[in-house]
Amino acid sequence: MHHIFFIFLILLATALPYSTSAQENDNMATHLGGKVDIAFKAATINSSFFITQYTDTAQLFEFMLHEDIKVDQIQINQETYKFQKNKEECGDCQLYQVVLKKALSPSDTISIQTNLRFKHYAPRENRRDYKGKIASNYGILRASEQTKWFPTIVRRPNNLPITLVEHWYTYDLEVNCPDCRNVYVGKGEPQKNGGRFVSKTASQDIMLIAGAYNWSMGASAIYLNIDEDQQKILDPLFAEICQYYEATSGIKMPTKFIFAHLPSDNKRWGGFMTYPTIVNTQKDGNKKNLEAYLSHEIAHYLFGDVYKPYSSLFWLYLESFAEYFSYKYLINYHPKVFQKEYEKLQNPKLRFVRLDEVKELHEVTGQHRYVTGAFQLLAIEKLIGEAKMMELIQTVFPKLPHTSDGYAAFIESLTEIGIKQDLIDQIEADFIKKFDLEAYKKLLNQPK
């Protein structure tokens, strides 16, 4: 999901609330188990999911599934319950509700049986493809967490649109596909024809990739459907970016990401991140501008998994912060590539967004998320220093689940980390309340 692909990114949903019980104690996380049977040639998926270790005081159980998935039966402790569909806007998913006889406790078992008939797209047919589709393109079936291919519990209240709500699970899933070459679920290595996929660490990102593809183990990543020549380029790049981010943020990066080439016929779409899986959807697989692309996607481990976006400035905290880290990396290792990014700031069609006036998520435009916002953060770092900027990140993100006003949390955090009021006033005047290209040129030492 790089910044040139604006049109589908509103449906990204790679991020979740900053703090959940699952993060704080994996042993107490909601657990997702079950069996998923894929008949690839017949284009069907039959699933029996069960959910345990979930507690809610409400006597209404709500969950989401993709709109193409049919629910056959819902049981709680082996007793069949009626369910109804809710008309609340859910993007490409359907919201289901079950009225309970009593509140749920960790010992209760919720069983959900589903079936799906998916589509095998012919070459050049799936031109409106995006992350929210359960899609079989070029012999590979893809279902990200955004597709809601497994039940996604909705706990209320929350201050995000339901399309961006996810739920943390530990999981133990048996996923079989007799007519697939390999099956990959969640993380780790793919398995031939499928098998058991287990995670004792809670995650909201459970990706499914099944079909006719090969994979290999690299020094820095696991590669799915990637040729050997491309791996030789990617492997050192992964290592370089991760080392820089780890040194800069003080946060340990994953031992290995998964990099998958899942070709799509949508020419305006480049890829996405479902941690720890980075997906390249370009048809030929030889993605250009790899330094900018990978540094942005890898940064989503920090801004999307470690630090959770929330509030009216959701897209700033998710995308602009990831791109800001990407810019920092490019400045240090690939300055010519960064120069191309800087040229985007000079776009005469740029529509400036006053962050202090944003009330709704959608008001932060694609241009602002992926370009202007990142430069605002870079400018702030130049004024307060890198150490204070890292302290700001550590201070502001924990505030976000508790407020809808992301801008107030940002300014409050600047004060808390010891930034003087006159400098905060300068930041607001020069970079938040107006757009002045000359101010950026001066601060970033760019040519006139």
C-alpha cells in the first residue's frame, strides 16, 4: 500500500486500538480455533470456527464476516442460537448479532460454521481488485484480515468506524487444500497442501494464501512466489531497513517478514501489509522504487502493530508516521530517492489539510496521509530533534484510545515531553495551520 495508490487505501484497516487485553497478556487473549477446508478447483471454502476465552458483559454477541460468506450455524456451548444480520455499514462485510441468554465468560465456546464460494478471476479480469476482496488471481487464493474470512468480534463502544475494527486472537487452525501446492496462514512457513497453523502470540492479522506457488527461505525474509534474482535484491534491503528502524526506534524488529508476490490486474494498486506479510500485487512482480516501497511497508510494523492509530487523525498516525520513518531511512541511505519524494510536496494540485480542524477520519486526504503529513513530522523532528521525536511517539500513541481528538493529544504530548510553548506555536504557525513550501525548503536544506 504505497502512497501512489490512493483510491483503495480507505479500506486498508491494517491497524487496531493501541491497547487490548490480548496485547497485555497473550495467555488471556481470545482464542480462535477450527478447521478450514478449501476445494481450490471447485472454488469453495467450508469452515468450522470456534471461539473461546472471550468475556463480555453485554448480552449481545456481534461479529463480522465477508459479505460473500454464508453462516450455516451458530452454537454456544453446543446449543444452537438464532442470529440476525445488522444493516450497519460494514464495507465488504456483514455484521451479525446473536442475543445471548447470559453474558459470555472465558469458558464458553462459540461455534460458527460457514461456507463460501469464491471466484477464480481470468487474466486481466479483476481490475478493481483490492485488499478487501477474497480473490483468486493467477492460481493463488488471497484473503487478508480485511476480508473478514474468519469471524471478527465487535466489542462496543469504540471510536473507530466498524470497517476499521479488528480483534486480537491466539489461534490454532487446521487449514487443508488437497489441490493446492502450498498453504500459508498468519506467519511462518507455508505448508504443502495445508496443515496446522498455530500462534500463541495474539494477532489481528491472519492472512490466508493458498494455491499454485513456490516459496523459499531467505536470510532476511521468507519469499512466496518470488524469483531468485528478485530475492537477491530484496534480502539485503530488508536487512538494511530493519537495522535502521531498530536503531532509531529502540524497538526490536521481527526476525523475518514474509514477502509475497500475489499478482493483481488492478494497475493502480501496488500492494499492502498484513503483518508480518508484505504483499506485492504488481502483475510482473518486479516492483520499482523498492527502497521507498519496502521502507514504508516495514514501518507499518511500528505504526500499525507496535503503535496503534486511533482518533480523528487515524490516517496521520497510521500512514504519515510510517512514511515519515520511510523518509528518515531514505535520507540516510538513498537521498536521490528521497529527492523524488520531496518533489511530490511541490505538486500544484496539493490540497492542504488543517490538522487542527479535522473532525472526521476521511478529511485527511490521500495526498496528506502519504506526503504532506510525513513532511510535517519530518519538519517537527528538525525543530525538536530526533530523540524528542521518539519520545513524542512513545507519549502520544497511548493517549489515542481514550480520545477522538488526535490533534489535542499531539499538542498535549509535545508539552509533556518538555517542548516550550514558543516552539509549539512555531510548529503550528509554520507547518500545521498553513502550507509554506519555502519553510520546508529552508528546514530540509532543499535547493530553491
